[in-house]
Amino acid sequence: MDIHSLLKLLSDGQYHSGSELGASLGVTRAAVWKALKRLTQFNLEIKSDKNRGYQLVGGLELLDCDAIEELLPEKTKSSISLTLALKVDSTNLRLLEINDNGGRQNRYSVSMAEMQTAGRGRRGQPWISPFGKNIYLSIGFNLPGGVEVLNGLSLVVGIAVIRMLRSQGIEGAKLKWPNDIWIGSKKLGGILVELKGEATTDWYVVAGIGLNVRMTELDGRNIDQLWTSICEHHECSRNRLAAGLIENLVEVLCLFKEQGFDGFMGEWSQYDLLKGRQVKLSAGNIEGVATGIDSKGALLVDTGDEQLTVNAGEVSVRPNET
Ligand code: BTN
């Protein structure tokens, strides 16, 4: 039986009897019971009561491709192919392995999941990805070859995230170079850009975005830094967030492909969390004041003695004060 359909029925957080579920799904009560056991893989709290049946405690808003596509402008809808899985290792990995837009220049493959079992963060860190709570979304596309075409790429993905948050009334989010999303002194989300290809051919780019939406203390207990979730700041719907994210990503990435990073520098600076702050570079134990970014998206740091240009991926930067 399709456990996605069973989850949909339970997602309202109400009690449903075994016979009611069986009738809706066209299966026996025994088949329902077996399917309920398979739901344990998602670590969901399902109560069973002799008289009332089964309840998914708290309910949840499942992601829904139709609902997401309905929220997208026609232009965006026609340039993407969208897939949603209940559970994957990593949405980035799925796209990197499939590389399925067959070289078409203006197509974007979007992969989403309710849960990741091997979510990938930057610098080899895991990305905690509990079921049904957050957004795990990757977008894959071709980018003409050359090394310089990659300048600022991961930064523009951050711009798309901030535009989406603002358009849904979620104010105050900033970008911590190169592409963490923070609210106040806490991390709300992150971006991992991975590449296939080489400078002489087209790149296949996969940009993965993880956004905490409704993460609980229990889910986040192993995260080794301060974090926050969108629902702590604003009412939100995961489907609306996902649609907004896709729309803004496609818009920003199309423009980036045509014009590069130059046109985005000013906007990135508006969202720059580090500008004017004392920062510490993990490589070399160097301290200084972040003064902004250059036209390639590198971070500029004034140490007092010199102005350093810090390239993405070479160092990590932590604000001393947050
Ligand atoms: C970071 O460390 O800040 C980057 C986190 C990126 C997580 C997202 S979730 C969707 C996509 N799939 C992954 O495995 N990672 C990215």
C-alpha cells in the first residue's frame, strides 16, 4: 500500500479508526496496521487507542507537488521538473547522480524530500533532516563552462532565499558569508552548492537549500550551534515556502546565467550580516573587520595591517560577537 496516502489521511492530527482508513485506501484493516508499522521509519509519534483508532500526534503539513505547482507562475512551472520523495539520502546527491536535464540550458530539476537520512552540510557536516518539519530542496541546472562563471554563484542562491523570506513577510533574515541564512544570532538555514563537470565543458550545478521551518528542540539536540526555525518568527506554510523558493531561485539563476554576479552585489550587501563586524578566520587564526565582498563574491577582511580577500570554501568565518 502507498504509505504516502496513509500519511495524508493522518496528517490532520485527528483520530482515524483502522476500518475508516482501510475503507478510504481500499485495503483491509490488517494492511493498514502493517502500513502503520512502516511509518516508524519516519520517527513520527503515532498514538493508537482501542476505541478511537490512530492519531498522528500534532498533525503535519505534508509537502504536495500539486499545491506547490499551483502556486508557481506559468513561466516557472514550464521551466522545472519537480520531484518529491518521502525519504532520501540527500536531495543534492539524488540530482548529482541523475543529472537529468540532459544538457538543456533553461531547465531546472528540483528535488525535494520530507526527510533526509544523509543530509549534507558544508565542510562535510551532516544536515539534520527530520521528517515533515523543514524544507530540503535541491535545484540542478547546466551552466556554461569556465571557472569565472562560478563567481558569486552560491551567494546568489542566498539572495533567492532572502527574497522568498521577505516576500512571505519574514523580515530580518541576513546572509552570513558565504551563504548561511541567519536571523539575529541564530542559523535558520544553509546552502550547499556542489558541481559536476570541468571548466572546459558545461558544469552541472546542484544548489541544495535546507531551511528550518518547524524543528523541535528534540530534533535539533545534536546541532552544535545556535539555530532557529521560521515558525518561531512567523506563521508559515511549508508548501508556500517551497513554491516561493522555487520561483525566486529560477528567477535569480536565470539572471545570473545571463549577467553573472555583478548585478547582485548591491543586493547581497544589503543582507550582509558580517559587514562592519569583527570576524575570525578559521584558517591561520586571523582576526579583522569584515568590510564586504568583491565582484567575485569573495569576503574582504581588514586586519589593520592589510586587506585580505577570502575565497569561498577556503576558510570559515565566525563573528566574534553576535
Ligand atoms: C550548510 O551546512 O549550511 C549547508 C546545508 C545544506 C543542506 C541542504 S538540505 C537540501 C540539500 N541536500 C543536502 O544533502 N544538503 C542540502
